[in-house]
Amino acid sequence: TLESSPIVEQAKVFVLLELSSAHQLPSMGVFSSAPKVYKPASEVNLGADSNEFYISPNVKAPRVAGLLVKIFAWVLEAPIIGSIVLYILKRDNLVNKLVSDAEIPEPPLFTAAHTWQDIPEQNVSLTKPDMSPAERVQEAVVCLPARLESVLADPPSPGFRRWTIRDFTSAYISGEITPVMVARRFLAAVKECSGPDLNMALFISCNPQDVIRQAEASTLRYQQGAPLSAMDGVLVAVKDEIDCLPYPTTGGTRWLQRMRPCVQDAAVVAQLRACGAVLAGKTNMHELGAGTSGINPHHGSTRNPYNTGKVAGGSSGGSAAVVCAGLCPVALGADGGGSVRMPAALCGVVGLKPTAGRFSKDGLLPLNWTVGMPGILAATVEDALIAYAAIADQSQPSHLQPELNLPLLKAASSMPTIRLARYAKWFNDCSEDIRSCCYKAVHTLRTRYGWETADVTIPEIEEMRLAHYVTMGSECTASFDKYLKKLSKSEIGWDVRIALSAYGSFSSRAYLNSQRIRNRQMYFHDKIFETFDVIVTPMTGVTAHELQDNAGHTGELDYINGAALVRYSIAGNFLGLPAITVKVGYDREGLPVGLQFIGRPWSEATLLHLAYAMQEACGKNYRKPMVYYDLLNKNKY
């Protein structure tokens, strides 16, 4: 019978619903079917001496692509067999035990919104609430340290330095280079890297005429001595999950633009446009954000500029790769489960996800409305700060969020009281190369700045990951069900069909219990932030993995790497906390390694301070990517 066929047995092993299939757990009844009974959060020990057990995902399934992915999708979509297989998978992956059927004393917490908190930050500039985006950009520029080298000189050695927003602005003011010249170089570079030799698949859409039109308007403003801001004429790419005229918003699909037309800029895009930024096009992404690799069967697999045989990550992989390759100093992404920070780490750029509510979500696809929000990918921390100032949402009443603080990066080393928390078992749950790089980075913060790190316990990390997965999947299904009912399944990628089967299988009880777990985690993190300023972790458990040749048309099932890539991402999304990642080294293959700082609500200024200090300490060892375009080098064009 089909129920006992090898196909179903393979599906049980390989189709893991993007959850880890095996766990390193105590032997005393952990795999029993009895639901977990949680003790009250207030009774959990958060100290370094806690006996709370850390569950480490340890996926045993191999990576698969091609025909096997199609088979798994067919099995899961079968009316009876699919339900049985999904039930078994959820049971075996502890979804039922730890989430759906668990007994949790806390009430559900349905959003990760944070109200105003009076926790002063050190060395900041407080902006006025009625400032325009361009005025906020000017305030951010004032916070930056002075640059001593000539604008168009070769980057100082040793090390590789990326051109920044200020470099482009200075070049434009000098008149040696104009926004039109840079736009033409950009378009030539996009054409080259989209060709058969590189096949980078960075953009879903890029309109050369629109890019040149914007650049011509910016060039005229510089000639008249009236640029709108320091971002005037600076290229900014936009993830194809965010509305940006004149482009459709596809969400990485080939059908969404037919059902949801783009009629105006998203709020974050409108603010950038008001600063004079040249919107460069819509970057590639994992279809519907439902994966970590950036492999898209409709628009191509985004490749990592440090090694074109490796993934760029997802789902904002296109934005990360565009910044890494030097095509734009800033790009917009969206982060629902590390989708900005994880590809930023894999591509060696800065990734910033602010506090929930700090950026407006108007014009962002509602893939997962309680965990997702826009984020920034940037060449440097300075660029992240400028973009952050431009798009921060100051329209909310003051009792809902504090006024905008901008960090005085010129005074980063004069912050003597930064307190970092580290959960050692979690911190160490990564590859040897990543662990070594991140420990060295934390040690550097102590020796160079005197910032100490203390050990704590953050309980129920795996439970939080499962609860986030249930939440994200349930919200995606609810949001897009009206579209999916009108579609032929053939229009959806095979790996995404598997994800959607999983998403649609979660019960209302599972969703409610997930929100109870959110409440517990909010309590745990609030308690930790009573003593510490930030939590420090690696950004990913592994560096960028290889692109499989047969994954391009079907996507792939790679839950070993998938679980490792999102291992440190979840708190930022599930709890709405701000987080930033910055490059701190490389693995043995020369692939970037990122370190992450997670902050208390509204502490973006502190995170930017920390990331800048880390960048200053590690920057001399930065390396040039394999694929890189130097748009300001007048000798190359």
C-alpha cells in the first residue's frame, strides 16, 4: 500500500517542516508522548548556575533537491496520507509535546509591541519629533567621526574598505563623479553579473530608464548646490517584499503582482525617496520568504559574492548580495525570522532589525504580521545609521515609543558601562570556526573597551523556535489563503508547496500556546535586560553552504543548514527586540562570520555603538569579495 511505501517513509525522514528532526535531549522520558507541563516563568532560574536543559537541534536528514522534493510535496498534499504524515512529523519533532499539547500557565501574548521605557542610553543625540527624513539624515551625519582620507583615493591599507554613503556624497559634491555616472556604472555591473558567466540573480526587476531618470534629477540638484540630503543620488535597492514604484511587488513569486498591484511606495521607501535616494530596483528573495537559502525557481538562485558557489541566504539574500558586491551601500530587506540578519552575516555586511514599531510596515507584504518588519542591510555601520535615521517612523504617539536617539559614533570608545550577557550553551552551538571568531570578537570588546560579558541562562530556546515557526506559518497561511485558493499549484515552487502544507496544518491550539510561549520568553528577556544592556550571540550556526546544481528548479530541503542558520535569530522577531549583526572574521574557506547583538526595546543607538566598535576592531582584516564592483573608481570605467 502507499501508506507503507518507501516514498512515505522518505517523507517522514526528509520533509521536516523546517523544524529539526532530532534533538540532543536527556534520556529520562523526553521523547515520551506526554505533553510538557511548564512551570511558571517566575520560577525559572535565569542564572549561570541554572539546571534548565538546552535542547540543541541535531538534524539527521540529508539535503535533497530535484525529484525527491517533488515527491515530498505530492505526499504532503495528498488528502489523507498528507495529514497522517504531517501529524507524525509534528509529533516526532516535538511540536505537539512542546507547543500544541503543552500545559502553559501564562496567558497568550499576541503581539511583540513594546511601550515607551525610560532607560537612558549613553552618548546619543536626541532628534526632534517633527524632523523630516532629510533632516534626520543630516543629524545622523553629524554623529559620525570625521574622515581624513581623500574621497576618491584608494582605500587605505591594510584591509579592504567599502565605499560608504558619505563617500558617494563627497564625490558628487566634488563634481568629479555624478549620480548619473554612478547609475550607468551600476547598470553595467548589474548586466554583467546577471549574465551567464556569473548568473548572480541579484534582482527580480531593475528599470534602467527609471534609474537614470532619478540619477539625472539628483545630478541637477548637485549642480545647483541643493542636494536633498547626504543620501541624494545614493543607490538603494529594495527587497521585492516592499512596495516601490514603478515596480510590481512579487514576493519572489510569479503570480502575486496579478492579485495585489503596487499602487504607491511603502512608507520606508517614500522616506528614502524624500532624501533623494536613487531606488535601484527590486532584489531577489526566497519565494514568499519561506526559506533560508535564497534559491528561487522563478527568478534564479542568488549567489554569494564571496563565493559564487555558495548561497547568499534568505529570504533577503538579494539585498545582502547587492550590498556585498558593492552595487549599493544600502538595501532594504524584511526580517520575519532572521531574514535580514542571517543573509547579512553570510555575505559579510551589516544587518539591522529594529524594535517592532520603529519602522512603519505600510507597504510591506503581510507575510507574518506579528514577527516581520522592514530592516536594513548596509556596507558599514555608518551607512546603517544614516538609513536608520531616514526611515525611522516618528508618527507614533510618544507614549507608545520613545523619541529617536542617534548614537554619537565618534564617541563609541567612551562608553564604559556596556554589560553583555551570553548563554554559553547556546553561544557554543555553532561550527568551530564561527565559535572561535565570535569568542575572539567578544574578548576584543573586553580588552579594547573594557566591556565585560557575563553568563546567563535563556531557557526554552528550542521551544521558542517551534512557537515562532507555528506563529509565522499560521500567519502566512491566514494572510495569503485568499490568493492561494485562486492559484494552480504549478505556479508555486515545490519547496514552498511543502512549507505551505506545513503552515496549514497548525491548529488554533498550537497558535494560542505559541503566544503563551511568547509571553514566557518576553518575561525571561525582560528580566535579563534588567541587568544587562545586550545579549551577544553568533549570528548563524554555520557559514554559507553550497548551491546544489539540481535545486534551481525545485528548491531544496536542507533542514540541517536551515536550523543552524536561524538558530540565533528568533528572539528578535518573536519578541520584537532590536538586533544587529556585524562581520567579525572568516571561516577556513574565506566565508564571512557574523556576530549578533540583541538589545532591550528601543536601544538601537546602543546596538549601533557596539556594532561600530566591533567594526573598528575587526575592519583591518576585512577582505574583498570575489564579485565586487568599485563604482567610485574613476580608473575602471
